[in-house]
Amino acid sequence: MNVRDSEHMIAELKEKENYELTQDAKEADLILINTCSVREKPVHKLFSEVGSFEKIKKNGAKIGVCGCTASHLGDEIFKRAPNVDFVLGARNVSKITKAVNTPKFLGNDIDFDESNYAFADFRNSLYKTYINISIGCDKHCTYCIVPHTRGDEISIPFEIIKNEALKAVSKGAKEIFLLGQNVNNYGKRFSNAHERINFSDLLEKLSEIEGLERIRFTSPHPLHMDDRFLEVFSKNPKVCKSMHMPLQSGSSEILKAMKRGYTKEWYLDRALKLRSMCKDVSISTDVIVAFPGESDKDFEDTMDVLEKVRFEQMFSFKYSKRPLTKAATMPNQISDDIASKRLNILQVKHTEILDEIVAKQKDKEFEVLFEELRSEGFVAGRSDNNFLIQVKGSEELLGKMKKVKITNPRRMVLNGEIL
Ligand code: SAH
Ligand code: SF4
């Protein structure tokens, strides 16, 4: 979502303020730092980052701090880093042109509604295009700061989403990537009167766009994975067979304390049903270890789900105490020592599972959309089910879909040959 927010800011500045993009901070007239605040570490990094940009920036160049940390620290950023020129929170992105023209501009209103704002157009990739379908989040999982930085959930009107998709496809995009904190809760609330539509309908309607070949999305919430959603996902040929199912914990007790709204049994039922409906699906997940009160038994439940679902990809984190969240004040916070041990056990097990999954890909054939030039003459792209695949080749392959046979599968990338 931050990548897309950055694209929006770049687009607005290019079109309305005549800025040009540079990756060289030394020659920039404006330096934007787009921040995350989901875990504590990036927040600390922000201030050292501002410090290092201050040292190298041109005389008179501005520094803007954007994103979730800007939302929740607000004014405090000016106090801790007086050389910052403006602070622009997530969900206030459309104010970027005002921010660059107003001394010490502070825009961190989490009730600001930009769900109807049609941003100017800029994309990092010609072939894959991110499209926001909702802003904010209503879930208030007890560990999570996002509802405090991105505000309440509002769906973006279907017409805006469709127009973005049409525009991208007319410029050569083959893939759209729908973004939201709970994409499969789409349609719950719009700012203005809107036809009834849910996420499954949205997928079906977008898949009718001619020339569009692939639809991806993140993040769906396991709670909203009803049968129709699983069916549309499995049957619609344009919907990529890669599902992110953020588990967080395998223990029903901990899930309850996290306020996730589902149990271990519901999660396993959905994941295993998905595996049976869609034989090539790859399932990725997010796991938090050492949430307050997590016992050895709770952690074993997480390991149990890992072994039963055998995720193709896992993002795992130690619980990080965040301001404004309920979990921050819970008793039984777990020591960093135990958290590190659990994270290690989880990751070692997952690597084992992954090695088995990877070995099984040898000689399989995948349709790959090539997107990236890599070193040593390799070109890489993703299969429908999200494996990173590379072949020897040149830039002529970029943006093309080709059938590839896997010859040498490795953990980080599957090597193959074009058929
Ligand atoms: N809306 C998405 C998640 C967005 S945050 C969802 O519900 O899945 C991305 C991931 O960061 C989360 O899935 C969670 O695993 C992790 N995360 C969020 N808050 C965290 C915290 N306080 N400590 C550690 N990890 C956290
Ligand atoms: Fe955070 Fe939960 Fe919302 Fe995801 S669903 S953004 S984890 S509050």
C-alpha cells in the first residue's frame, strides 16, 4: 500500500507541480520518506534517515515525512526533526501538492476521506499495476496500529477502480493487483450511495476487461473467506492462484485475544478447502509469535497449522508492542528471548517445508509474466501461483507471458527454460 501511495504522490507532483523523479537524494529538490509503523523498528529508522538526508541534501531542498508514522506521530516529528518541512499521513496523500507549497504543513487527519479522489497517473511498472480498492481498516486487531494510522474502512467506488484498470490495460498492463487491508470485505461501506457489490462480484466484473490477463489482490481476511469467494477465486481463470491467508496465530485462544474473529478450526477448514478446490494454489501467510500471553501450547498450535497447511510463503514476526493498541497494555508480555526462540523454530520448520515444496517444482511448466531484468543475463517474473521464476534472456522478454519448464528449482528462485 505504501508503494502505491508513493506512486500517487509522484503522479500528483509530476502532473501538477512539474516535478521529475530522481533516485539521487543529492540532486533532489524534495525528498519524500514514506514510512510504515506496523512494527517499531522502522519508526526508529525514520529519524536516522532524516538525519542522513539532512547532511547530503541540496541547499533549500525540502524533506517530507509521509505514511503511517506521519499519521501517528504528527507534530512530534517537527519537534524531533526540526528540518522536516511537512508531515503527510497515510490517507492524506491527495494533499501532497498543498504540502509541498505550505511551510510546516501537517496533514494527519485519519478521518479524511479520499476514497473518491481520482489521482493523477504514475506507475513503476508498465506490466503490473496496483489499484487501491479500499482505504483504512475497521478490524482493530488488538496488536495492530493500522486502524489508528489509516482510519476507518471505506471502499473505493467501482467506477474508479474499473477506470484505473481500463487505463492501465490500455497502456499495456497485463496484471492488476488490488490493494486494501481487508480486500474481501469490499463493499461494506462507501462514502456515497453505491450499488450493492462485494469482493467476489468485483473480481468477476474486473475479469471481463479485455486484454487483462491476471488479477491479484492482498490482503484478504480469513474471516471473510466464504464459499462463494473460494469458488470465484478457484474458477475464474484470470484470478491468479495465489492466496494470502494471514494466520497471525494458530491458537484459538490467542486469536480471540487478538480479536481476529476466527478460530484455528475455521482457518484450517478454509485453507484445506481451498487446497482441495484449487490444486495448484499457493498459500502465503503472516505469523506473529509471542503475542502477550502466548503459551508453549499456543505456539504448538501455530506449528500445527504450519504443518497442516504447508504454506508456500510465510512472513513471520516477533510481536512488537505498538502505541494506541490494546495488546500494548495486556499483562503477560513475552520476553524477547522466548520470542526469538519461537521465531527461529517456526522459521526453521518453514524452511524445511519450503525445500520440499521447491524440490517438487522440477520439470513442472508455468506461464510466467516477465517483469524484471536480473544480473548475469537473467530475466525474472511470476507464475500464476506466484513462484519467482527466472530464465536466461534479454529485455525483449519484459512484459511477455511465456511458458517455462523448471530445470533447477532453488529456494529463492526457480530456474527454468522457455518452451
Ligand atoms: N490487513 C492485513 C495486515 C496488515 S499489517 C491483515 O489483516 O492481514 C501486515 C502484517 O504485519 C500483519 O499481518 C501482521 O502479521 C504484522 N503485524 C501487524 N502488527 C504487528 C505487531 N504489532 N507486531 C508484529 N507484527 C505485526
Ligand atoms: Fe491490522 Fe487487523 Fe486491520 Fe489487518 S485486519 S490492518 S491486522 S487491524
